[in-house]
Amino acid sequence: MIHTTHSLRVRYAETDPMKYVYYGNYAQYFELGRVELFRSIGISYDEIEKSGIWLPVSEYDIKYLKPALYDQKLEIHTFLRKKPGVRLEFDYEIYNEESVKITQASTTLFFLNAENNKIIKCPDFLMKMIEENWIEK
């Protein structure tokens, strides 16, 4: 398993008139979690793309437990619990300032060769980095 935590403060522009985080903004929070997870194992999303690999999202599942509010500091926990094949599955948990879990979600991405738009298995260079950072639970 690989786990990272990233914090952010909810900006006013991310909220609706009730000052709740607008539901569509959570996808950006999870993208931030994925980017930071890759960074934690030693590679940027940009480097993956420059190597000719795209990572489109094919599935997105979310459960809102409590609202995130304007100006709250949130902790985004991102998990890679299973080593990838052609798919890469992430789990997420968001906690508010009181350490209450307010959201849980998952996304599934797949590896796509940017040159020919063919689905491929996880590239060896990336699998090596994942395995080097893998912690058995």
C-alpha cells in the first residue's frame, strides 16, 4: 500500500451559496491527492505524461458524509491499496479540522499509450517506483 496526506484550505470560490464545497470540486481535490501520491514516490504527473502515458479516469465513486465548508482546512488521504495492471485504483478519505471523516471516494484510471490510444499495462519504470515505495499492510 502507498498512502499520502495533503492539506488544503477551502477557498470561497469552491463553495456554493450555503458555503458548502460545491460537489464538482471534489474531483479536483482527488486529482491533487493523486498528483501528490506520485510525487511522493519520486515522479511527477508531468513526467509520466512526457513519457507518452496518459491516465484517464474511467470510474469515479463518492460518498458525501458531511459537508466541507468555506475556510476549513481539509486533509486529503490518498491510498493505492493494490498494485496496478492496466488499471490504477485510488481510494480517498477527506477529514475536516476536527479529524472527522467527511468524504470517501475512489477512482479508477487506466494506462493509455498517448501515441496510439491503446490501453497498456503499467509501464515498468512506474511499477518499479511503486514497488520500491510499497508498504505491506
